[in-house]
Amino acid sequence: MIEGTHEHKDETEEQIHIVSPRIYILIGATLLILTGTTAAVSFVELGPFNVVVALAIAVIKAMLVVLFFMHLRYSPRLTKLTAISGIFIFLGLISMTLADYISRAWGRW
Amino acid sequence: MSTATIVSLPDQSTARIPKVNFLTKENGLLSWLLTGDHKRIATLYLISITFFFFIGGALAALIRLQLLTPGAELMATDTYDKVFSMHGLIMVFFFLVPSVPATIGNFVIPIMVGAKDLALPKINLLSWYLYVIAGIMMIYTMSVGGVDTGWTFTTPLSTHYLNTHVVSAGLAVFVAGFSSIFTGLNFIVTIHKMRCPGMTWFRLPLFVWSNYAASVLMVLGTPVLAITLVLVVLERTLGIGVFDPAKGGDPLLFQHLFWFYSHPAVYIMILPGFGVISEVVSTFSRKRVFGYTAVAFSSVAIAVFGFFVWAHHMFIMGISNYSALVFSLLTMLVAVPSAIKIYNWAFTLYKGSITFETPMLYALGFMGLFTIGGLTGVFLGSTGTDIHLTETYFVVAHFHFVMVGGMLMSFLSGIHFWWPKWTGRMYPEKISQFAAVVTYIGFNLTFFPQFILGMLGMPRRYASYPPEFQVLNVFSTAGATVLGVGYLLPLLYLTWSLKYGAIAGENPWQATGLEWQIQSPPLTENFAETPIMDHEAYDYDWLERKQASEVASV
């Protein structure tokens, strides 16, 4: 009975990490500031970089929410791996789709 | 056919179904609709998917009747478009995707890992309710006039040119997607967290491994489909322009996103079927599955490779030549783990004590038909031959060999295999063996001519065809009627067996899985006490020793 459990020590001994209200307020404020930045930047003409900036800010915000509000930073490695697998698959989707768009202009081989 | 059998039933004159079991524990409709018991939810799913299977089957019958003659005599051409679209949508999203995982998987996975239930019983029930809501939305779509995009919702047809019910159909599939995400999530958490003491990863039955791989695909792939369908709905209603070249969008982007889910989706459908075949082949050969680890990891390999082959659906759609080359090579890679499985099952049979009960007949049928389906996939994965064969009946035949010849055969194999555990009663053996053979013959007669039709150039998705194709189409339609009998028979005799079947006892097949060591039908809690796994999976020597010691102690 014991052999089955000890190899999963880091999974079963999950302690619930208590995040101080200070961190929550800090992250919440950062998210609001970034939202304001997104809105402000949309009034500035940056050409194609408008999209890049908006997406970059959105990614940072999503990371803050996942890391702190959803406690990924304080989670066991298995949970982190689960989140990363989603990002890995998403990168596969984006990079291989874009590879098609980029190489279409190359013509025939 | 050999008459040897491994079936060992208790003495019918004294045997009784256990008074307390998951079916009799509580009574009344509410005890079913509010249940958290994975076995009851599996039963609800079984009834629902059977209902949709027969709707989808009726639509298939209409398609085959229409194609009996070269002209469009039976129905108008736009009606035909709706019929084949609804057939595809219902069969893919309401039968094939939930078929094995949500019914058989729901029923046996918690028992196989030695747990009392899935990790999240309420999410499991929610998953069934979402499925029912999605099903009602799909029936609504059908009753107000249906949809004629094909099951693929391809843009710009779906967004710009059709006035049928694309929005309600798309939202129905969206909701059904969440139902399958919840099932997958539940399996992943259960398999990670709820294994009984001693149940290490490499002692898990292979059915659990293959469902785990399918669950990963469900959780990672389905959200992409959901987002894509929302984009189609927004494009259609608000004209946001993601897929519209006039507004800077690209219709091919839709196909990239759609097939990014829908190619892995065929592995979501087939992987749990592989799991059933592993269990059945081992049980009816009395041997441990040959190369257990290779079979386990080939499921994971299929899940990973499956995500990087999607553009092989798009070779002629205008993607770049370089992309087509890369995706063609990657597609060939998937053949490797699939072949590992087929070879390992064949080696399991080698020198095994094979008996031919119904589940085994379906499993052997699966091995033949899936091999043909898989190998014709190689024709379609090669860019050169694909240009000739794509959008013809060759693709239809390939897909049906994999999904009907593969998945449906393994589903029926699994239903017969676990039926005694589920209901406590045996199905009638002779007539079910007959049904398995009828299914096999009917299937080949229906779909093999379609390979030839495709090679000759008959395009799919048309209500009429040139008269020279009629002979093969008559074969196909005739086969479909035989196939229909093959599917009606199990419905009839399985229902009959609920009341009149022989009492099965705990372990009619002399199988080794944990689910066969408990009463049938199981208790609501599955196990009277937490089991301890002290042997490898498929260890028939362990079973023999256990039975010997039971006899000695009595």
C-alpha cells in the first residue's frame, strides 16, 4: 500500500498556499493599469504594431491572472506541466499555420 | 468456427442477481436525473447516444436510397445536401465522439483504477446535461429545416452563401464540445489522482491508457473547435471579417482552425476503441497483451503526432507546396504507432488459446477493417495520389472504414464484452455471433464499392451521378440494408436480455481486470473495500491462483 503513495509525494502533500491580500491588490491594480494602457495605445497610430502591442499586453495580463489569481505559481509541477502543455499545443497551431502563410509566397518548388 | 468457449456461468437454478446494486439502490426518475454515480451516468449516455445513432442511421439510409439511382429522384438536391450534413453532424458529434469514452469509459474506468467514482461526479453529470442540451439544439436545427454545409462548416459557404440554420447547428456543436471536454477532464484527474494502492501507471489496463490519451486530446483540442465555431457564428451574424478576404480575413484560416481540432478528433473517436480491442483480444486469447508498454506509449504517440498532421485535409485547398510536403511527411509518422498496435494484437493472438465469443468476433472484424481504413489513409496522405482521390468517394470509404469499421465495431465489441458486468445478464450468444458476421458482411458490401467509385472519380456530396456508376452504387445500397439489420439485431436482443438473459455472475469471461472481480451489476460504491493491486495487468496466472484459493477456502 505504501509503495503506491510515496512516489507521488509532491502531488499528495499539496499545501494550500495562502496569498496575502497585498499581492492580490497589487496584481489587480497592475491589470487595471494594463487595461488602461491597451485603451490608450489604441488611439495612437502605430501601423501594424497596434496589434502587436495589444496582443503583448493581453498575454502579460493573462499570465498574471494564471500565475497569481489561479495560483499556478504555487502549484505542484504536474499542474504547471498541464498549463504548459496547453501553451505548447497552441504554439504548434500558430507556428504551423503561419508557416503555411509565409511559404505560400515562395511559389512552387 | 470452434465451439470452445471460456464462458463460465454460475449454476442457473440457484444464481440470482445481487439484490443491492447500482441499478436497484435508489428508484424513481429523480434518482437517475440527479445521480452522481458514474455507472448511472454511463447508462444515461448509452441510451442517449443509441437514440442519436438511430437518427443518424436513418439519415444514412436516406442517402443510400437516393444514390440507388443516378438521377435525383427521391429528394431535391438541396434536401440531399441537408440530409448528408445532418448525418455527418449527428454521427460525429453525437455518436462517435462520446461513444466509447462517455459510455463504456464512464462505466469501467473508475472500477479499473480501483476507485469509487470519477474524481468529479457532478461535472460528469453536467457533461451529460450539456450533451442533452446540445442534442435538443441539433434536433431543433433539423426540425426547422436543417443545415447544408456538410459537417465541416466550411467557409465561405457557411458564412456568406447559405440561408440554412448554420448558427443553431454551430452552437449545438459548441455545447457538445464542452460536454466532451468535461468527460476528458474527469478522466485525466481520475487516472492521476484516484488509482488504488499498488495501481502504478504500468499496471493500468490498456483501456485506461488509451482513454487517457483521448482525454488529453479532448481537453487540448476541443476549445479550438469551440472558438472556431463562435467565429463562424460571429462572422455570419456580425460580419467581423476573420474569414472574409474583403475585410482582410482568410477563408483558409477557418480550415486550419477547424482541422486542428477535427483531425485529432478522429483519434478522440478511435483511441478508446483501441483500448476496447486490447482488453478483448487479451481476454479471448488468454494471454497478456504482447508488448504492453509499446501499446501504452503508442496511444500517447498517436495523441501527440495527431496534433501536427491537420493540413493533410487541405492539400488541394491552396496551402503552400512546402507546407503540404511537411504535413504529408508528418502524416506518415502516425502510421507507425497505429501499426504497432495492430502488430501487437496480432502477436497477442499468436499461440493464444483463442475462442470466438461475440466481442472477439467484433474485435477481429475491427483488426481487418481498421487495417484497410488505415492503409488507405496512406494513399490520401501522399500528396500526389491525394490530388486525384480527395473529395471523391474514396475519402468517404476511407473515413467509414476507420470510423464505422473501426470505431463502431469496437464499440459493439465493448458493449457485448461489458454487458454482463453492466446488467448482470448475458446476451444470447448464437444470435449475437450471427449479428457480428452480418455486420461484417454488410459493412464490406456497403463501403468497399465506394473505394472503387472514388478511384473512378465519383465525387462525394452530390445527389446524382453518371449512369455508369450505378452498379457499384446498387451494391453499396444493398450492403447498407444488410448493415442496418446488423445494427438492429443487437438493439433487439440486448433489450431482450435485460429480462431473459442468463445470470452472468462475477466473471463470465475469466478476465483479469478489477471490474471482473466484483459483483455484477456492481455496487454503487464499486468495491466493498478499497482494492490493493498486487499483480500486473492481464496476469492470468494470478487469476488462476486466486480462483484456486477461493475453491480451497470454500
